[in-house]
Amino acid sequence: MNTKFTSDIKKNYDITVLGVYKNNKFSQPTTKFDGERNGIISTSIKNSKFDGDIGKSLFIYSEKLLLIGLGEQKNLDNLALQKIGGKIGSLLKSEKLENAFVMLDNFSDEKLFNLAYGANLKTYEFNKYKSEAKEHKLTLNFYSENPQKSEGDFLKTQSIIDGVITTRNLANEPSNILTTTEFVKQTKKLSKLGVKIEVIDETELKKIGANLILAVGSGSSHPPYIVVMKYTGNKKSKNKIALIGKGLCFDSGGISLKPSKGMDEMKSDMTGAATVVGIMESLAKQKAKVNAVGIIGIAENMPDGNSYKPGDIIKSLSGKTVEVLDTDAEGRLVLADCITYTVQKIKPNLMIDFATLTGAIIVALGDETTGLFTNNEKLARQLTEAGQKTGEEVWQLPMGKKYKKMIESDIADMKNLGTPLRSAGSITAAEFLDNFTDGTSWAHLDIAGTAWTTGNDIAPKGVTGVGVNLINEFIETNIK
């Protein structure tokens, strides 16, 4: 979808989109249009059930008009505007309209940008493998008194949109296409934006002793990697934020094989890593004044004669040993070595990891809220506030000694699955990761529920791209 800003009201558009508040209170532009067209809008509303409730719509085909309900004016915040934008985008897409003029009210640029954000993300399509698919080319022309300024200021929002779409594109790819090596290749595209890419391959992983990620990838014909992406946007500062992602290009469960039902969805078990790539792209495109390092662990978990097995004891990059109870609890192993590498080599001020880590978080929070675990209460508050602003809400779950006891092993430093089984599964996974943070301020975001949707206000069915907007807001507000 294309987003443009214009002051040209009289151009011949396919359709004009106007706003109506609750109880059919017209916005100023709608009042003007109604007067110019002999009350056609008022008459059409009287002959319909349209009432101006948020998201309601009414096409007036004879006049090439679309009315959109804005709801209560006092409730028209950024999230409501994103929802309305998503509605506009989906309606115009379904009608196969290509060139629309949008003038809901005399909105500020911030409001226009939120409308555009929702519309862009709701009209996203992943149909590259459909042989007869035709891309719907939609352009939304938003009214602005100063289009040139609006275009320039929109670049930041566009960079976030681009980051979300990159995350979605990567996570929607099938694993036979997006192999571990191909994923590495995709990350190298960021170098064009000034991001420095370092690839730690299987040989180097063995040299440094990253045995956990090596174990996870041992049953696959596709080698594991750790990829480091460095963006320096503030050379005057030594502060760094690290963003860490779980990148399982496919997770069969390994020897602890998953049930076949739903296993196809495991092509997206690299969504945490895809999120980090999307965030790094968005920061680089907007030239954000921050120093950020993305670290992603890429592997494929497959059953094979060389696979790691339940009962194995593996020495991690940190030197700590792990007893493997279940090879399907592999994401935390990959993240553990990535976190250790980050602490030892990157030395960030804080680090945030993203992972489709546990089914237990879906049981706890469903698909609307991301699970948050942290060793820093200030960081928890900051991420919670960022989630409330962006609609990508997070909820902090408890951690502590009583939970860490659940992953104590009789024969190693820890085990990779908490006992009793099915008890506090998301928390014990977070406690496992905390063993490798070495006191660095850290937050773990379990996006297993929120990374995928059957369809919501600003996303079609599929990968959501959650986390990109959240972290952009977090950085803008808190990282100086």
C-alpha cells in the first residue's frame, strides 16, 4: 500500500473517505461535502442503519463516497485511529479500489500517521507463492495543508511499518525456503542501511563453546548460526541496547517429537529473531539516535541420528551445564548461548529478548498480551507503558527463588524443563534464561501467543509483527 499526503481536494479519485462521529455528528469536511452535494450524505444516512459508531461504514456509490464511523470524539486516541485506518484499508481492498482521498476531519499529522499505520498493516498480504495472485495496489491520499512536511515527518512511521512487514515476511516464509543459511542471507540486507553484520558460523560456534545452540542444530542438515547486527546511531554515547531473538527456522521438537497437528506452524518459530531484524531495520531507516545491537540465534531442530537427546548434559557457552529433559524445550537453549555471548562480547546496558518460547504463555494470556519477565522493575514499567501506548500490551509475570528451584538438576547446574511438568511453564523458562544474564538488566518477552493472529484490527490472519512498534516506542521514550 502507498501512503501519500495532498492538499488537492478536486482531483479525480476513485473514492473519497469522510468521517462521521457517533450519533451521526458530521465532521467539518463531511458537513462541507454534504452541502456541496445537496444533502446526499444526510439522505443516505437516513435510509440506512449507519450511526457513526467506530468502524461502521456506509458506501454511497453514486457519489463515490465512503463514510467511516469515528465513534465518540473524546475517545479518538491513536489506537482507535489505527483501528479506523485498518477498517478503511480492508474496505477499499475488498472493493478493489486503488486511489482514495481520505479526509475524515481536520486531523493533525499524528492522527493521520496512525490512520496510515493501521491501513498499511491491515492490507498486508503474503501471496508470493500463489501462482495467480495479483497484488492490489492501493494508494491512500490523506488531506494535509502542508503535504511536503507531512511526507517528511511520516518517514519515521513508515520505517516502523517497514519493520513490521519485514518481520511478517520472514516469519511467513516456509522453512524449505527460509533455511538457516537463507535467513543469514536476509539479515545481510541491513548492511545497505548502515548496519554492520557479523556471522558466527558453525565452526566458530564450536571454537567459542556455544554448545547449546550447536546441540539444537545437531540433527539438521542446515547449520546453526549466531548473527550480530550493530547499528550505531549515537556515536557520542557508549550506551547500548541489545535485542536478542530466537530463530528456529523449523522446530519439529527433535527427538521429543511434536504431534503432527499444528506442526506446520513451527515454520514461524523464528519469529523472535524476525522481530529483531524488523526492529533493527526500523531504527536504521529512521536514523534513530540510539546504539542498538541485534543478536539472533538461528537453528533448525530436527530428529536425526546426530540429534541431541533427552538425558544429555551439555556445557553452555557460559560454562554452566544443562541437563536436557526435553529436546522440544530448545528455544531457551539457543537463547541462553545468545544471552551469554551478548553479556560477554557486547556488554550492553540492557537487553531484551523475543521468543515464541512456551505454549504455557498462551494458556495464561491468550493471543492479546505478551508475557513479560525481567530482573529490573523499572524496565518492566517502561515496557508496560510502551505496550499501553502502542496497543502491544505486555503483562509482567513473577519470578524468584521458588520458581528457580523448579529447574534445579541433581546431576547438572540446571535442567531445561521445570518440574513438576505443566507447572509454571513460562516462568521456569524465564528462570532458565535468567541464569545466563549475569546481572545485566534484562527483559524476556514471550510472544508465543501474540506473534500470530486469526485476524485483528490491524493485521490479517498470520504473523502480526508484534514487538517492532513496542520497542520503537520504548526506545524513543526511555533511551537517550
